[in-house]
Amino acid sequence: MSGTSMDGVDLAHCDLTVDDQGKWSYKINAAETVPYNETWRLRLSKLRNQNALNVYKTDRYYGEYLGRLVKDFTSRNGLETDLVSSHGHTIFHQPENNVTYQIGLGEAISAVCGIPSVSNFRAMDVVRDGEGAPISGIGDDVLFSEFDFCLNLGGFANLSCVHSERRVAFDVCPANILLNRIAREFGKEYDENGEIAESGNVDYDLLEDLNSIQYYEYSYPKSLGREWINEHFWFRVRNSEASKEDKMKTLVDHIASQIGKNIEELSDGDSSIKRVFVTGGGAFNTSLIDHLRSHTDAEIIVPEEMIVNFKEALIFALMGALRVRNEVNILSSLTGALEDSVAGSLSGDFSELL
């Protein structure tokens, strides 16, 4: 798994088991994040502005890179592996143009590591008029259904729940992708424990401007991409006269307030205490979690570090397993597609799995 915050590649080796009643269980045996070096970070961040030939070449080279990471990871940890399930890295995500594109060629992954792979999960949903995102809600439904809400605080804040008797999910707002931009102005990769945010104050003019963005009035399904941030969001932060510390604090409050507002709206006036399961890098941001608790009466649950860091990788493992079993792994209720999908491109020798 590689997300929009571009901190690195998450690898998780997972055992997935399904019983006779169709109930799945999981175990994460080993996991790690391999940070991107500066060459890969720059190449991935600039690729959306390159020509088609460079995009094609990088699709292959990045697939080979992922294959090498898998081969090294499994070898070092002595892991037997049936299947590689890869999200890849998103280069384009423009739902308004019916476009999403993730690099990391499955054939290259499989050729290098020698293990069959599933990749390219989002394309079929887009062809069926879906947004191609968010798609990880299938894992919330299958593996984490005991929680009222599942919140992922990654590059974007994504919320998933059962509403009107169906699983729904959507991108609430940008999250770490914004906070990391500000942190880099302090010479840091991220705001550890929210310390920069806690040194600032909320700028209410900037907060009001951010909360007025039209996207927040749209109903789900809806999703966000890096392009949207550059066109609709970041200039508001850049043009603000607030200090860097105040911008960080304001962004934290903006993210928390948008999440809290959506939890309340999706609760439909139900006064019972809701349980919100929080994962992703933002779960370690003490300031963000404290602000979130101030914007909702729901119980905020941050699980063990392994799940916080690798839940999305685990869910893509599940999606790969469902693909091999020829079972639905993308729900149209999450993306707005015309129908559910059994999605993912198969690469390599599946003779022992199919």
C-alpha cells in the first residue's frame, strides 16, 4: 500500500481465513513501512506532469521496485506467500473526469518476486461509472463491523459506516497531506504528536474560509485527489496571513470539525454513544485526536500500533483474496458505481490458487 502522503510503501504479511459461515478472520504476521528515498519521492510527486511515455516507464519500474521490496521482505522474515495484493500508488484521481490511475504494474511485481499478484483494483469501478474510491470500506464491513464508524486518517480523512442498511464511505477532507506540507516548512516530515499545532492558535478567518468549500456540501459517494487540493484548497492556506503555527492549528481544527460534523449527520439523531475506530498516521497526532474528541461525543478508539499503521494493507490483502475467490471486493454503495465489482488484474501463475 502506498498512500497520498507519500511517506513510503506499507508491506504486511497476513493470514486470512474464512469459516463455513463466511466469517473472515485475520492475523498480521509481519509488517513494515519502507520510506521512499528522495529520488522516488520526487519522481512520484512530479509524474502527473510527465508525458505518457514517462508514465508508462514508471509504471513498470515502480512495479519492479515493489517486486524487489516483496522479495526482500518475505526472504528476510522467512515468510511463505501465496499472493501479493497491491494497491500501487495513485498518480491521477479525477472522479469528475471519470479517471483514476495507479502505477505499479502487476506483471512487473510478479516477474520480480515470483509470486502471483493482484493489482489495478480501481479501474473496473470507474468504467462502471463509480469514483474508484473509496474502496477499503469492504474491509470495514468484513473485518471491523463491530464498530459504528471506521475512520482512516491518512493523506485524506476517510469515514466508513453502515447507513440506511448499507455500507457507505467517503473522503471527508484532506488530512495528513496538508499537515505534512506545513511540517516541511519547519524542516520536518510530519508534525510529531501534533507539537507544532499545539504551539499555534486557530485563525478563525482561515477556518471559516476552509469550512465554506463547496465539496463539504456534496452528498456521498464522493472522493478527493491531490489535484483537487491544488485547485480548491491549498491557495486558501497559502494566501492566509496566519503564522505557520496558526495554520497548522487551524488545519487540525478544520479536519476534526469536518469529521465530527459527518459523524453527527450520519448518526441520524441517535443519541447512543457511537464507537469510532481510528487508524492511519493521523491517529498518532495527539493534537488532532484531542480536537476530534472535542468535536464529537462519540468514543474515539485508537487500536494497537500494528493495526493503526497497516489496516489499509490488510484490507488490500483481503481484497486480493476475494478477487482470487471470484467474490465481490468493491461495493457500489461506496463509490456510486452502477454495480458491485469483482476487481483486480491477475498476473503470474495462479494454477494453485484458482
